[in-house]
Amino acid sequence: MKEILSGLRHEYNIDLVVGNGENAAGGIGLTPGTAEELFDSGIDVITTGNHIWAQKEIIPYLESEPAILRPLNYPPANPGRGYLLKKKTLIVNLLGRVFIGNFDCPFRAMDQLLAEFEHKSIPIIVDFHAEATSEKVAMGKYLDGRVSAVLGTHTHVGTIDAHILPGGTAYVTDIGMVGPIDSVIGDDPNSVIERFLTQMPSRLSVGKGNVSFDAILVEVDKNTGKAVDIKRIQKITD
Ligand SMILES: [Fe+2]
């Protein structure tokens, strides 16, 4: 992030950077220290996902650092928040349920939130952190015309379907990751293959070598909140 993001911010004149940091702490979870590094690299808002509670020290920090989101559809009394307004944009973090876990309904959670912002015509960016492509495509269609972008995360594998839906919502099933190319979704390949072969739990380590920087750039009309353009950006460190 440190190497690539500031150059991109200048090259594309980017107003707002949202980065999913749920596994920035050595491959799982997020700590206050790694969050600070991400902010220093140029990220404005950190979203997360199902690993948000993995590093215990992040839990009190969620209350003091408003620019880190945990998924909206956790129980409402949980620490932290699932959305925030930054640079006149509403950023929302949502968690899917198919093959991930039993969370509150992300579709109804969005209905409830959007009802609060009904009369405000502002850009709305949704990070939908989910495993199943079907759930993500369905969420894109459900929110089409109601938000500016539905951008998928969690699988670490970028998809080719970045496009603008008929109602003006930019959509991609998965952004991908910022992580090592020679890896199995970020982890050292040998340790992951060992797990598949033995079906025994084993410690995973982060892969090494060149890093793929996967990102999605969305242009939004700030007056209507509709997406004007979506494109994939991929850089590789050397
Ligand atoms: Fe995840």
C-alpha cells in the first residue's frame, strides 16, 4: 500500500480511498498498529469483515477510531459501527451469510440504513464482504439505483465483472486483494496444500514475493449519487 497507493491517488485524482483491512495483521484480523499503517499509506476508511474480532486489541479501538468499520449486520450492540459519513460520502460495510456464518440479514440491514438516508442524494459505497458469488450478484441487483457502488470483498480473487448496473450502481463481485501472488489467497501455498492433503489444522503463514495490488476505481456523480464509471486497477510490485 505504501509503495503504490500515493502514486495512484495522484494519477487518478482520487477523492476517497476505502480499503478492506480485515487481514492486514500478518494474514488475520486487524490491530491498531496495522490500521495506523494503512491510514498512513493513504487509506481514508478501513472496512473489515468476518475476521474483525480476530485480534482482541482492535475491539476497544473500534470505539475510538471512527474510520474503521465492522460489518453493519452484526448485532447492533456490538462494538464499533457499520457505516460512516466521510467526505460527503456514506461508506457501508456489510457481511454475507452464505458459506460464512449466521449473521443478521444484510439485505434488511441495508433497507433499514437507506431509510435513514432517504432524502440525502449523496454517494453511497458498500463493501459487501461475502463468499458466494450468487449472494453478491443478488445484493448488487437489490441495491441497484439505491447506492453508488456495491463492491465485493473476502474471496481475495478479483473478478472480471466490473460494470454499471441499469439503475446506475457500479458493481464488482470481488475486488481481489493486496497480497502475495505466489500464495493461496495470501497464504504460503505449501502450508495450505498440506491442510488440504492431511485435513489437519496447521499454522498458515503469509506468502512471500511480489505483491498484486488489486483495486477498483469508481467515478460517481456527486449530485445524483449515480456511478459514471468503474474500472479495475491492478499493479504488481517488483
Ligand atoms: Fe473475510
